Amino acid sequence: MDAESLLLSLELASGSGQGLSPDRRAALLTSLMLVKRDYRFDRVLFWGRILGLVADYYIAQGLSEDQLAPRKTLYSLNCMEWSLLPPATKEMEIQTSVVRGRFMGDPSHEYEHTEPQKVNDGEKAFEEEVPIDKAVAVIPRGALFKTPFGPINVNRTFEGLSLSEAKKLSSYFHFREPVELKNKTLLEKAELDPSLDFMDSLEHDIPKGSWSVQMERGNALVVLRSLLWPGLTFYHAPRTKNYGYIYVGTGEKNLDLPFML
């Protein structure tokens, strides 16, 4: 959720139990504005909170003008002091992919690891080591646009999805560089708007049924929840610019989901 509309965003997401205490809200609102200024970010997103055994990690991300450019990730234990995390290398992703169990909430803690597993779903498989950020960051269709020269910008003319479109999973994209889009046929690509449809749609996620879509507040709010990553909430008020996502959970994937659907 955008730091500049943090209080409204937290209120919209509060129905999913993702609220914060008044003190935490005030600290976040002030400190994230300072993060944006000091690091010269175009936007700052409050990503969420990872629940640790002894303390929680509050996560924020800084974006440049190109919205799909690599993001800077910061963490805090008190919502006031933020530390910048180094960019994740392939080696780091491999090393962390075999870590199991809960986060401690202590940055100096050393974790043990186990071997990764795969869970099959038909002919495809998804692995435990899929980065959580790439799985849960969501954005509605039309909120960003791609210029003919490549950069991805915020669409200042975006006025929200219609009520009928807001109910469709195909109206929401993963907020990341596309992975599945390149596998589409030329015929499928011909039906897409290259300025808007340049990210992967949630409707093609594996396993099928890993997202729930619900209308709340008398159809004034649509809420998406990930069943694969319990704790993720995406919200959008149709016909408005208000949307965002927040993750509050242990950082653990629901590997039993394919057997529950």
C-alpha cells in the first residue's frame, strides 16, 4: 500500500484483521515519508509485517520512476528506524530457499536449512522457493501503463475498475516482471493491449483456485486473499483510485493447498 495514503489503506484492509495500533500507524506514516525523502524514491510502499517468534519485521519498498525497475527493500523492528536490505542475488535466493520454519525476528539469528520440495499440480509444479514478494504483490489492470520506449509509469488517468471488472480475477496482475506472458501464442498476444497487459494475470496462477475474490461493504470494496500465501490481502474500491496490498503473516507457504482444492 502506498505510504502517502497509508491511513486510508489500512482502514480499507482492516476488515481482514490486518490493522495496526494507532502508535504504529503514526510512526509508519512519519517514518516512511522520511524514507521517501532521504532515499529519493518516487514512491514508497508499505509491504506488510512478517510475524517473528520474538519480534516482527515491518517491510517497506522504495520504487523508482520506472515502476517495474528493481525495488529497494527496507525493514524495521519498531516502525521508526529502517535498514536497507542488500539486493537479493541468485546465490542468496538459493541459500534462503532451503530455510524452513518461522522467522525469529532477530536479524543476527542464523537459520538451519532442509532440502526443498516440489508439489505437483497436474503437469506443472510449483516449488517452495518462489519468492514471497513476487507471489503476493498485486495491482489492478490499468493502474500502470507501458510507454512505447519501455519504462513503466503510474497511470495518472486510472479511475479504478468498473464493478463488473473488479469481480474478475483476470483484472489483476502480479506487480513484477512477467514470467508467463512470453509463453502466450501470437494469437493470444494479439488480443492484449501492450500498453496495459504487460504483466502476468492472477487467473493463470498455479494451482488453480489459489485466490479468493470477495465483495465487501455492500459491493463498495473488492478483496482478494491468497490461499497459497495466507496473510496476503489485496483491496480495491471499484471506480476509485484506491487499491493496495498488505501481507501480515509468518512468511510460510501453504504447501497443502493443492490437496485442499
